[in-house]
Amino acid sequence: MDQLFNLHFFMISLLFSLIVVFLGYSLVVFRHKPGEEEDGAYIKGNNPLEIIWTVIPLGIVIYFAYLGSVSLAETRRADPQALEIKVVAGQWFWRFEYPDYGIVSNTMVMPVNKQALLKLTSLDVIHSFWVPEFRVKQDTLPGENLVRELRLTPTELGEFKVRCAEMCGTSHAYMESPVRVVTQAEFDQWVQDQLAAIGTDPVARGEVWARNNGCLSCHSVDGSPNVGPTWKGLYGLTHELTDGSVVTVDDEYLLTAIVNPNAQVPKGFAPGVMPQIYKDTIPEQQILEIIEYIKSLK
């Protein structure tokens, strides 16, 4: 695809240069001279020249159309051994699910030179999956019947970022996640590490669920300000809400804050910012483990 782009750029630059040179030549050589009153020479036509400047550009256009169709066919080529990745977009995070391995991550990891089948969806509004180095951009739409598919075959190792290229709300500018292209051996090791990291400790598991569901995009764990209240030292605090009432941050409050965030909004924060979807998208046990993780952040 890059080669086709470079060829396009070369041809456009060549044509632009020829046009500018010919225009400059014409302005100088055929300019009006003082004292000349007669009309310019009448030229009826030149059939060989007209055939040349019609056939050659037509051939170039057909050649580029052929190269474009070959490139397009390659992007649509289906590999039965492709790695399936479900890409879930939400305000304002990315989540990557690997159904073949039972892994959920906020980092997309792909083995080099192996096709990946991305199935893209959104939990709320329209987002747009964009990794500039991959030369692709695909909208993600809310709705089970609007899942979009995108096939990628990364050919270079490296670390990149996926960004949202569709204005989607307050923290749109911060909606990005790491993308890593690694060797097959490194990918296999990453899979093993992810499976081992889940473990059985509810606090450690809660941290995994919080990261994978984008919670840490809006809530800091070190006391720094963010879109939502920091989680550091949150448990046990007394909160004044926007309606003037006062509550203590306990298990019940945190559960309500996750599944129905507009019910009790802390003073200084706007209602409607936190997505109203987690009751349906995060299993109850995972929510309880996220609460255990919050409680551990003293």
C-alpha cells in the first residue's frame, strides 16, 4: 500500500512539474510583445499529438486502477488462521478481547506477519479505530447488528497507539491505547503472562478488570485529578453529592456508582460523564472485585 502511495505521489509530482514548466515556458515565449497587433497563429489541430495525450494518460489510469484493485483485494483476503480480536470502544477507552484465549486487555498485541481479524463495536456512541502506521481507519458503531470487520497483517515490529478519530465527548483527545506488534514467540509468552496475571486474588483481579474496562482512563490511583474522582484513599471518605446530601464511600456506594453512576454524583463532578453501561457489560463478580481493588488503594 505504501508503494502504491509513493507511486501516486511521484506521478502527481511529475505531472505538476511538467504543467508548471510548460506554463512558465508559454508565459515567457508567447507573451505579448510591444507593437504586435495581429492575432496569434491559427492552429486547427494535431491528431497524433491528441492521440498521444489521450492514450498515455488512459493507460496510466488503467494501470493505477489495476494496482488499486490488487491492493484492495489483499486487504479483503481472508486467512482461515487469522487471529480474532474483538475491539470494543467506549467513552473513553479501548478494550481488546481475544476469544480464542479468554483474554481481555487494554493493550492490543499482535504477532507480526499474521493476519488479524478485528471485529469492532461500540458500547455507546460512534468511535473510530485509527492506527496511523497501519494506514487504516474504521468506525465502530453501537449495536449488535452493526459490528464492523477489519483485516490487518502487520509487517513491522514496534509499538504504536490506537486513537479515536471521531469526536465522542469530553475526553475524546485522551482516548488512546497501546498497540504492540511482536514476534510469535513473544505473543505466546504474552498470552501465558495474561492468563497467569488473572490469578485468584480478588484485589489483583479487580485491577485487571479496572484496566481492561477503561476505568483508569478517568480515575487515577495516585491522587492526581482526572475526569472522575481519584480512587486513592477513596474508600471510607465522606462525600458531598451534587444534591447537597452527604454519604460515606462504602461497598454499597461504590456498587451504585458503577452500575448507576447518575444516582449519586459527587459535588464538583458533572452527571452524565460516566458511561451508564457497566451494569450490562461487566459481570457482577468482576464489579465486586473492582470494588476490592478500590478498597486496597489507601
